[in-house]
Amino acid sequence: MTLPSVSPVETGRATHLRALIDGKAKPLGALGRVEDLAVRLGQIAGARPPTYDKALLLVFAGDHGLTSEGVSAYPSSVTQAMVATFLAGKASANAFARAVGAELRVVDAGVDGELASHPDLLREKIRRGTRNAAVEPALTADEVTRALEAGARLARDAAAEGFEILALGEMGIGNTASAALIMHRLAAAPLVDCVGRGAGHDDEGLAHKLAVLERAAARSDASPPLDVLAQFGGLEIAMMTGAMIGAASVRMPVLVDGFIVSAAALTAIRLRPEVREYGIFCHRSAELGHQRMLAALEVEPLLDLGLRLGEGTGALLALPIVRAASRLLGEVASLEDVLSGRL
């Protein structure tokens, strides 16, 4: 497998950047965690990071063999229907992308169906959905490799095209089940703490989902990240993992959405620990396992709005905060300039 290397962020710049922010025309610490975010952006890109006006949301879509076990309240056909909705510009993510001035493209990582050509559809299908992880590995090692490499390439292509920041979203019926299994192994969390209601299970549906995932987990004791992806992963999750590594390799920050994207981030960080500082965790999902996953990653998200849609919606809502933080470094006068009249 050929994945790009990732350089650590410039941690030595933190003291300089903090002093720069402390010297702005405002009381010390008055902008709270926005100041922390500005420091991180400066560590990634330099003292004056880009304004991040040119932002891209990639929505990775894939189906899961586990849905045949009834782990989702919806059939797999909804994945393809929602891809069509994205491409028609009518999904929540489309509306939010327009609201914040971001471009949206859909990546067919593994939809179980043939999709019509569209200018905003990127065809990267590895196979038509994963295998049923309750009875066999979801993916082969070669399929995992191809998905990771495709994701890394897409991120690096976006940077070459001039995008300054990458947001990740997903669409895949059954993917909270896959994310829960990945979290169970890579965050070393009890499975019961990882399994939530997904897109809308009632109590009976949740109990059934947990029972299926217990059977899947008992089938394999995989714990290395690549093995976990092969046993339990989704193609959209594997491809997002590669995208995070690819973006970090060109020093481009990544807006991490909710539970499923965080599972990809967890995997990417286990493969390349340096990726952690390039990920901006955007919100705390209402999905049960997300808070524990964020704790395992030792990150604090920007927002907590009770979201559980996915699609990259939380990442898009956080984008204006990131843009504001970047402008704090480059556009706000120093207190010294204000007091001396040098404006």
C-alpha cells in the first residue's frame, strides 16, 4: 500500500502564535476556544493561514452488507436515492453548503447500484457494497488498500485544484453499525457503549442491532487498523480514512463531521498519528458512541447541537467558525496599533 507520509504541525510556533493573538485589540482570552483554533490553524499553515474561502465537502457514499441483518431502520436502496438527492442539490448538506459558500461533490465509494453520470459525481466504486460482516470479512485487504489510496488521491487532487480546506461527509445505510465495530476495536470501548440508534431505531431495533454486532465482533479478534477495516469497515469509511491522510500530507485542514466520519478519523490517526492535529472536530453527535469516541481521540468539538444526520452537515455549520479564527490572525489589529493610532 502506498499512502503519503504526514509531517507534524509546527508545534514550536504555538508560543509565537499565542503571543500574537494575546496582542490583538481585545482582552486576553476573550475569544475563548476560537483563539485555540487560530493557534492550530497557524501551526498547520503558518502565521497567516488562508481565509478558507475555497472549501470543498466530499460526501462519500457506500452500502453495507450488514443491512441484510436488519441493523438499520431503512433499506440499502435509500443510499442510492440520497445520492440522487445530493446530485439534484436538494439534500440538507446542499442547502448548508450553499449557505456557507462551500462546493459539494459526491464520491461513489461503494454504492450498491449503478449511478448516472453527473458533473458532481466522482466515480471511485471499489465494489457494490461490502460483504456481510456478521458472517465474513466486509472487505479484502486489496479492497481496503484501493479505497485508502483513492481517498488520499481525492484529497490531494482537491488541494491541487485550489481548495484550502476539506470537509468530509458520508451517506450509507448501515454505516453506524460499521462505525460502532471500528470504534469497539480501535478505541477499545465496550461494544454496548458504541452502538446507538442510527437513523431511527426503536428499543427493539436497537437491541437487535447490538445482537448482530456482537455476533460480528465475535467472528474476528482483529485489532490492527487495516485488519479492522477489512473485517468491519465500509468503503466510504475506508476512503474517508485515506482522504484524511491525503489532506494532512499537503497540510490541508480537515473538517470532521459526526460519528461515522470520526470513525474514519480514528482509523487515520491509528495509521498516521500526525493526522490528529490536522483534523478539526466539528460537533458532538447525538449518536450514543460519539462522545466516548471523541474522548478516546482526546478532542473537544466546536459545536454541540444534537445533530445526527451525517452528510457533512455539522462540518459545514462549523466552517464559518474556522474562517473567523483564521481572520483573527491576519485581519485584527494589535492593541499597540490601536493605542498608537497606526490603523
